Amino acid sequence: MVTVYALSSIARNYVYVGLTTNLEERVYRHNSGYERTTRPYRPFKLVYQKDFPTRAEARKFEKYLKTTTGKRKILGT
């Protein structure tokens, strides 16, 4: 199973969307500064997650969430 997730920065106006097979470990890595792309925006809170049976389906939905319309869906705006 593959999870598409969204993290919202607590300190800044930033939303990160990604996919993983181990959500707990991934969120930990983002909040610990292991990921270069999200390091300046720490700390994060998990604001969205959805599971998919295949990586292909998850990737398609991840791409959608990275659009303006998709981010609005995540944030409810």
C-alpha cells in the first residue's frame, strides 16, 4: 500500500505533498531535517493522507494534489 500525504508547515505558509510506503518514518524524516527540500519549513503537521493499492495510482493523485486546485482541496479553501 502507498500513502499520499500532505504536510503543512507550522512556522511558514508552505504545504508539501509526497508519497510513501511508511508514513510515520517519512513524517519523522521531514521534521528532523533529513530532507533538504523541506528543511527550511520545519516543523510540520500532517494535514492529509490517503492510501492507494498501487504506486501508479498514488503518483497520479499526488500530481493532482500538487496543483493549485489540489492544494485547495487539502486546505479546504
